[in-house]
Amino acid sequence: MDIPNFDDVLAARERITPYIHRTPVLTSSYLNQLTGAELFFKCENLQKVGAFKARGACNAVFGLDDSIAANGVATHSSGNHAGALSYAAARRGISATVVMPHNAPAAKKAAVRSYGGQIVECEPTQASRETTLERVVSETGADAVHPYDDARVIAGQATCVLELHEDVAGLEAVVAPIGGGGLISGTCLTLSQLAPETRIYAAEPINADDAWQSLQKGEIVEKDGQHSIADGLKTNLKPRTWHFVRHYVSDILLASEDEILDAMYLTWERMKIIIEPSSAVALAVILKHRELFRDQRIGVVITGGNVDIKNCPGCDRGRPA
Amino acid sequence: MDIPNFDDVLAARERITPYIHRTPVLTSSYLNQLTGAELFFKCENLQKVGAFKARGACNAVFGLDDSIAANGVATHSSGNHAGALSYAAARRGISATVVMPHNAPAAKKAAVRSYGGQIVECEPTQASRETTLERVVSETGADAVHPYDDARVIAGQATCVLELHEDVAGLEAVVAPIGGGGLISGTCLTLSQLAPETRIYAAEPINADDAWQSLQKGEIVEKDGQHSIADGLKTNLKPRTWHFVRHYVSDILLASEDEILDAMYLTWERMKIIIEPSSAVALAVILKHRELFRDQRIGVVITGGNVDIKNCPGCDRGRPA
């Protein structure tokens, strides 16, 4: 199993810089007062394709030899990785095929198509995603870029907290959402090298707590058919991400669906940024476990902002005719 | 009439830096494609109090002698200046009294109170605002800080485009909303000094087109009772802002209520930032007059992000019980 190292992160940064934004780090006096901590929000909702996934996808796509790239790339994804891989492939001028659950949010399907990606639909289960992708790869010869169980992707995601570390000195902890674990693994990779004293917390929905259960049990727990409004966090850990989670993550903290929605709208209202439910899990667990973070400098990764604005999660809302 | 000069802008910048954010400049490939221009959005929705008004208010408040400051400050405002003056006064530890139309948005009233400001309600007319403020000032001895017809306020607002000019080279035009004209006047003040070749466009709702009418007629046209979803832009020009508008503004461009709302939601969805309707007028006029901006580098000032998220403008929307 190829585990990326810090040299891979530095190479990723150099490789992807032309294709991504260096996203801003925002602060909110209001949220600092509310939580009793000093929060630094790394805003990957303002990233290309509206999510940190642009980093890993660009690192994978732009690292391919020309002969391999010619067959295109393929993946399965619950959403943002799909848009990200389509974006990266389009920037390189190669094709991208995305296996996607038929019930994925319309905004994420539209994003894939808008970047020129081809969608192949599957059932919303881990098994269906994987077997469908295998078929696509065997038919096209495309290079499969797993959304997180891929050393190139993890090294790419690691550049996010690398920037945060450069922009904010002395972080005592970083909190980031966990789904399959790609972002958390990249966070571990960067911080274990540059700031091993910084604690790393993963934030997960109670309704999709497979990573939390894995940490309790000491081995990967697979759960299928998890339902959460944080639709990006329903996937399970894989060997590469489990490696980082079990070695470097201080704890996994859980939040309910209501807590996630409340944190999301609080962020919209007070920080004036659109974040998707999956992103809000980080603030939700900080609000729930204030004692862990009080009087400390805390990095918070806002992972993405892809929401159907006209049909926003957890609310009934429509534009007037 | 005291007209601020560029030295006042530099002094303002030094004075207010501890109390405001240097806001990021964001770009959107999607909006660049859509408009055919290269747009640089100066995001004052991410400013303290959620609006550029923090700049002018801080400059006025922190420029006061201690003996005058002791009596507090007062103003009338349709919204964001009210929150901004309350914020600035609280940071200095003095009182702020705000005369506000009784129909001002709940979020803006709540903001004033959350910063410790006192609200005195008036009718939603220019005359009622002004006479009520005169009464407050005579009763309290407070220093009146007009939301825009004030040299200190204009010099403060001028720091916004000063930062934009520093961050983005070679802007061919800047587009900013116009209400009473404080931001546009500051923009004129900065650019006439640093980049006189940069064209300045003001963006105004058709439903509150008093500045446009003023420019046509060659003198200030006052209109009372204007109604627009862009509630920050209903005020009329005053002598100091008219001075800058007539000397330095290339044109005033108009947008309808629907165009403003469409531009607002487009920004929410594609840029992942919450902007208020008054901010969206700038993008709305760029979309409407693409020929003026095609293939050019255009600065766009996003003026604020104070929206009632749970009762957002132009849509019916509620959280589930």
C-alpha cells in the first residue's frame, strides 16, 4: 500500500498551484465569543469547484504520464470529487467519467456536466459504486482516481492545511469533517511533519458514524446506506485513510442532523459565506464540545459550498414566480 | 464644505486598521465567462459588521478628541451604517444612538442592538430621519456622523478601493453601488489620485434612481419614499457626494428589481458568499451592460452581506419546525 509522504505534499503543491485558488482564512468575532475559542476558518468553499477536492483531483490528473492520461480518468464520488475530477481533466484536456449515485444532489450532477464530465449512474451503495467503476475502467482504460483511497489524492488534500499552517501560527488544534478520510489524512500528513503538537479532530455526523465506530473498535467498520444531510460524509474509511486516522487523529467528535443544520445557517448568517452541510459538521462539534477548544487557536476546514440554493437542505424555500 | 483629500484617506487607513478586516478579493471563472470580463470582487460582506460601512464609521469615531467622544455619537441610517457606528463606538467605549426607520430590516436592527447601540425610530423619509437626528444631537450633545455626507466617512470608505487597487493591478473600471454616494465618493477620491485612467461606474436600482436623475439633470435630485429590495440604496445624494459623482463618475447604470435578485442568488450559488441585494446591483448592471466591460479587468465592490437568512429577500422560505 502506497502511503504518501511529505515530499509528495510539496510536489503536489507545486503541481496544482496553477489550477487552484489559495483560499482565504476568515475569522469571526461573533463565533469566537460564542465558542470561547479563536477560530480560523480555511475557506475551501471558495476553492475551484467549490470544494477542497480540487486539490487532490488536480494532483492526480496533472501527475499522469501523457500516455496514461490519453485514456482519461474515472472515479466514483458522492459529489464534490466528481466535479473536481471533471474540472481537473478539462483543464488538462482529457476525458473524465464519473460513477455517481442516482440520488446525488442535482447541483453536484450539474457541476460535473458543466465541467464536461460524463456521468454513469449507480445505486447509492459502496458496493455498487465500486463495481460500476471497475466496469468503466475495464471498458475505457481510464485511470481510476479514487476520491480518497489514493496516495495522490491524499497528498493533494494535504496542501490545504499546509496553507493554513503557513497563514496562521501556533494552531493548537485543527478540526475537519471526515467522510472517507482523504482530507483528514492529508491534514495528518502535513501536521505530523510540520506541527506534531497540533491536535487533529475529525468531525462526523452521528447518522454516519462509521469512522467513529472504527476508532472505537480499532479496525475499519463499514456501514452502508448511511443517511445524513451531510451527504459528503457518508462514505467509509479505506486502508490508506485508516492508516492516518488511527495514528494521528486525537478524537472523532459527532454531531446530530439538527446541530449540523444550525451550524450551517449560523455560518451563512454570521460569516456571510455559503457552506454545505458536510462543512458545517466541524463548527457543530466545536459548539458541542467547547471545553476541548476553549481559549485555544483552532483551525477549522470549511470543506465546500455546493448547495442547491433554491432548494436548500432542511428548509422549504422557493423564489417567487 | 469640507471635501476630504488623499492625505485624509491615508490617515484614515492608519487610524482604522486595528478595527477592520483587510477583506479578500475573490474571482469566479464562471462569472468571468458569463460576463466576458475579468471581475475582481472586493468582498466587504466579509468586513466587520458585514459591510464596508465599518471603515467610515471607525474613521469618524477614532478621529474624535476625547472631550467630544465623551458625549457619544449619533446618526441616522437605513441599516449598515447604524451597525457600523455602533460597532466603532463600542470599540472606543462610547455610546452610539441610531435614528432608524421603523421598517428597517430586522437583521439590521438586531445588529445595532448586538453592538450596544441605542435605536430611536423614525418615519422612513429623509426629512423624518434628519429632524429626529437633530433632536437627538441637541438632547445628548452627541457628535453626528452622517452616513455619507461627512468628510471623515468618505475618507474611511475610500480605503476600500485603496486596498483593491493595491491587490489588483491595471483595473480598467470599478463598479460600485450608489445610495447616498459615500462609497462611490471614496472610490473617486482614491482612484482620481492613484489611477485616474480607471473608469468609475455607479450601479443603482431603477426603483431608486435619484442619483441617475441627478447626473442627467446636472444637480441633486431628491426623491423620497423610494422602494427597492436594495434597501441600502434608497437615500439621496448630498453636496459632498454630489461633488465626487459629478466630477469623477463615468456613468450611473440601472438595474431592475428582478435583475438585482437574480444577480444576488447567482452570487450566492456560484461564489459561495452571502451578499445583500444592495451589493448585487453592481453585478446586475455588469450583466446588463456587458459591452462596456468586455475583455477588461473590472473591480466590483461587494458592499455588504446583511440579509435575514431565514426570511431572505424575494423568496418565501422557512426552517422546518
